Amino acid sequence: MIKAIFFDLDDTLLWDQKSVKEAFTATCKVAEERYGVDAEKLEEAVREAARTIYSSYEFYSFTQMIGINPFEGLWGNFSDENLEDFKKMNVTVPSYRKDAWTAGLKKMGIDDPDFGYELAERFPQERRKSPFVYEETFDILDSLKGQYQLLLLTNGSPELQNTKLEITPELVPYFDQIVISGDFGRGKPDPSIFEHALSLMELQKDEVIMVGDNLMTDVLGANRAGIKTVWINRHEKERNEVIPTYEIKHLEELFPILAELKEK
């Protein structure tokens, strides 16, 4: 009997990839207006530079464990966290942002570190201005609230994930518990964060189901913890060796799955 649903946040309920894309587009347009560069090519160059620089830091393996990607590093401050690696990130990200944007500009033939700094400061403002929620999210949560306990299980830094929730405040009241990997100290797919979520809800693994978009974190971690999984695959990604219990393209497809599980 399913009593609770665990939801991932980014690209399951919130359309994070679109928010990041919109922030890049708005920021790169500033460079297009200033220097006539191709905004899309600059975005590619900055994304590539960000990945390269980010992976060179000593705290990179920590960001992988907690689940903080290079583009979150371009707008997060990591200021209110207790873990030592977050303190290192807090010190490093201002120069990381500037270096990524300056390197991107350089690849486009523009050597202007001051402008790189300006764009680096602009991007976080644009990201905060563009919160996107999938159109079905609130309808689904409205239907589930009251019938099931709901828990949000998200990888990332507490400051950044809480910022995402602050700029979409309507989401928070739906959830009985919110678990953020940076608070817990380990991220999905580590089974311990799922076990922690179960203990908060005082439920057994066969009483919950996990819904998420990422096979390598949401599905793999829940599988390891013995929890049934629903992979939301909106963009027809190919499966890998990680096998979800169910696969859907739209959150509305949850309802027949839950009805079927009720009968079991």
C-alpha cells in the first residue's frame, strides 16, 4: 500500500533546464548588443568553460556527491551551509563565475575581463527572474495532496534549492517534508538519503514511490534503497542499465500507476 510519494525537484516539478537556458539567453544578449557576438555561440563557449573550470576545483567530487552542477555554481553563493566544502565554494564562486564568462568571451575573440565580471554578475539576477514550473505540476500536486503524504527529495545546496523554492513559493505548502542533500551530507543516488527520508515519514520502503527525471540519481538511488520508482522521461531519453519500475512522459500518468498499486 503506497502511503507517500517522494518527488525530485529539478526537471521533475521545476523546469530548471529552461530557467538556466533563459538566463543564459538574456545574459548573452547583453554581449551581443555590446560586441555583436553570436549569443548562442557565446552561451556554448561559457557552458564549456564553466564545465572545465568547475571540474578542476578540489571540491568537485563533493559537488558530484551532493549534486550541484556547474551552472548552479554560476548563480549560487553557498553562504549559509555548514559543511567545509560549501565554505570553500563560497570563497571560490565569485572568481569562478568571472573566469567562466571571461573565458567564454575570449573564445569569441573578446578579451575584456571587466565585461566578463559584468556578465557573471548579471547571470544570477537573470536566473532568479526566470523560475519555470511545468504546467501540470500544480494540478498533479492538488490531486495528490490529502490522499498521500508528499516529500520533496532534492540534490543540491540548501541555499540554492531554498532560493528556487522561494521564487516559486506555491510549491512548498504541498510537502510534509523537504530533504536537501546538502543539509543531509550525501546526495542521491546514495541510498542513505532515501532511508533518511523514510525515517522522517516513519514509513517502510514498500509504502513509498519515488518520482524523478534522472536515472542515475533518482531511480538508481531509490532502487538501491528498495523503493519503487517512476522515471519521468519527457524528452524521450534512452534508457541505460538503470531500470525504473515505471516510465512515464507526463506527470498525469502517475494516476493509473497509483490506482494499480492500490489494488495490489
